[in-house]
Amino acid sequence: MIINWNCVIVVELSILDLVFINQGETPRDAIQNSVKVAQAAESLGYKRIWIAEHHNFPSIASAATSVVIGHIAGHTKKIRVGAGGIMLPNHSPLVIAEQFGTLESLYPKRIDLGLGRAPGTDQLTLRALRSDPMASQHFPEDVKELLNYLSSDKEDGKINAIPGFGTNVPVWILGSSLFGAQLAALLGLPFAFASHFAPTYLKDAISIYQKQFRPSQYLEKPYVMMAMNVIAADTDEEAKLLFTSVEQSFLGILRNKRTPFPPPVSNMDSLWSETEKQMAHQMLSISAVGTKETITSKIINLTNGLNINEIMVVSSIFETQKRIHSLELLMGIKDQFTTKVSISS
């Protein structure tokens, strides 16, 4: 047996944009900030930028997810733009097929559709969305129905998504548990794990997905995306300061207190208890915060042995220009994430 080390896997870098509404700003400001970030990301060489569906969050302006995606796609030229994700139980598969078929018609070969089964909100808001609380139990069937609407091989032509039919918009399964991994493997779809806030099942989910993956008309071999908080700055101290905005946001989640996205603070220990600190740090354990050297070491350590294809970075920073600078620093060390793999012959 001969081992050939000349084959390499280049890990792609992409962005999850939560379209945060900063304290003192408006949803319009948030969307304009996201456009600036998307334009910068495109020029830097990021592969894609995704927008997530959330409802009734004073800090997030992407409730009408497909509308925001269209706006960002219209203000960029080549970067892929998509949903990370659409919470499918909140919608009929036909409506989502029509929305993303329209986006694909307007911006060909640039649209992604990530699907999740969580509501993306609280139970009270879920009722206001007119969503069936049991709808998530039908998620696998709804995904298959949606895939059918987008396919050019649709067997039953009585109901068609127009636009949508034949667009074959790439569909991803998103997850923070083992369920999404199993479904993505069964359907032969790419899989994205939300480890930026739910790291517990990261390794097990990726392992299950890769072992159980079935080649399909959509994908020949497994494709894994891993989400990670990345805050890069010129010094470790500045990066840690910028990260306190994220820590405050998670503290609000723990206390069920929703506010606009906060500016950094110099001392988090004055804001949270030791128990809250430990809980937030556990939720945020898949994070790389610091200088280029610090985050290089952290990312390599976090991805070691996972055989991932893409890192989706969540760089939630209060000041837009500092966020763009963070993305610049990260892209400058992308070559450090190229991993050699062996091929036996």
C-alpha cells in the first residue's frame, strides 16, 4: 500500500449574519449594516452569507428572512446568500419553494436554503404565527415535499411552485442535535451544525452524519458545515472586550430578558452570577476569540478530527467596522485550516 499525501482538503469560510439591531439603532440600520458586511465578505472571498429566521427578538431584524436575503443578494454580485435557516414548521413547503424559487430566478446559482425544525421563537409567538405546535413532528415529510417542489423531476404536476419548479435550489439540513444529522444522512443532503450556541452533540452528530450518509441526486459524499463564534482583533484584550456583547446577549437568553444587541462592557463579572457565567461559557464553548495567532490555534483545536468541509463564522460585534476587520483577520489565516489527507493506493 502506498500513502499519497498530496491531496488536500481546503476548509471554506462562510458567515452567519444574525442581523443584530444594536442598542440605539433601528431595524433599518441593522439591515444596512448587514449589507456592508456582505459586501466586505464578498470582496474578501467568503463563500456564502446566511440569514437566520427569528421572531419576536428585539435584537434581530431578520424575521422576514427571504426578504432580507433578497435585499443582500441585490446589493452583492457573486457571494452565495441563503437561509441559515428557514424554520420550516412555521411555513408551508409550497410557500418556501415559491419564495426561494423566486430568489433563485432573480439571483441564479447564488441562493441556498437551510432548513431547521425549531420554531425560532417562544411558544406564545409560535401561536401568533398560526403555526401548529406539532408541526415539527412532520419535518422529514415537509422537507421531502419541499425538495419535490424545487425539483425538475416532480412526478405529480397538479400543484407546482412557480417560481420554484426546476430551480433545484441547494437544500441543507440544519441541526443542534442528532436528529438533523440522521435526516441529512438519510436524504443525502449537506449538513450544518449549530455549534456556535449548542455544542453538546457536535462530534456525535458529525460522526453519525458521515457514517450514515447515503449518496443522492443532491450530493455524492458527505458535506459538513460547522458554525463557530469567531471574534478577531489586533490584541487578545480587545477581542475579549468585543466578545462581551455576545456574552451579554446569552445572559439575556438565560434570564429570558430580550433587549437590543448591547455594546461591549469592561467587566462581565459585575453583570452575571458564577452559575450564569458557567452556563454561558458552556453554550459558547465553540468560540475563537483573540488575535490571528490565538484564533488559529483555537480553530485548529476545535476542528481537529472532525473532517469538516466548511466553517460558518458568527462574528457578532457591536461596531460594523470592527466586525469587518475581524473578518479580514480571519480570512488572512484561512490557509492554516488546509488539512492534508492520505489516500491509499
